[in-house]
Amino acid sequence: MVMLKRILIGISIILIAVGLYKLAELYSPGSYPNVEKYGIDLDEKGVINVLNRFKEKNPKFVPPVGFGLKDGRRNKKDHWYNVYFYYPESNEIIYIWTRPSSSTTTTIGFVSVNTGNKLGHWKDINKDFNSSENLLQKKKFKELILDSIREMIRHKNQ
């Protein structure tokens, strides 16, 4: 009987902890609470240069000019350097940002996906997609963009 009581208390504590975590997630502060973050071992200026080189080498991933999307900070005080990619096969625009984590590391945040040939159909990653769609979007980003970026950084550092 004592053992059963301990198990029930343990399960209760775990359920309360998970519940509090999920509640905190709902009220998480910041401009991009649902972003998927990736750490890069290079300063932000270097990451931005690699992103630009990637787009030069892979012009199919550059969004069509008609969308009017420009990479960069919105103003001098902006913390995020905004970057847009395009998947021509699925007609999707990918929005990411970079932000320095330290003087030698950068965080890339995968923010959202716009579907279709008009802006305004943005879906936030880790929020607006169902579980399988979300995993698919993150996998696609990793395979088409992020892995190539990391490979370019590895070659740059050798």
C-alpha cells in the first residue's frame, strides 16, 4: 500500500510539472516564442555572409522579386537579421532570422512558412502546423537549407 501511494505521488508530481511547463509555454515572453532555434559556431556577420553566399550559389532558393521581401534588419535597433528563402517545388517562402548568441556564436531561428503565390498565408513553426506537418517542415528546412549552410561554414573554417 505504501508503495502504491509513493507511485501515485510520483506520477502526480510529474503531471503537475508537465502541466506547469505547458502553461509557461503558452505565456512565454518574446517576439518569437514558437521559433525553432539552431546554434551556429560562427559570429553573426560570418553567418550572414554564408547565407548570402548560399543564395548566390543556389538562386532557386531566393524568393521572387515580386514578393518584395528583403533580407536585413528592419531598423538599426532591430535585434534580428531577417532572411527569406523560397522552395519553388512547393511554392513556399521560409522566414528565418539570425541573432548573435555570443561574440563567436549565432542563433538561427526558423520562424514561419508562407504557402502560395501571395503573402499573408504565414504559419508559425511549432504552432500552426499539426505535429507531422511541423516535423516535415523542420526536416525540409534542415535538409534543403541548414545542412548546406553548416557545410559551407565547416569548409570556411578549414
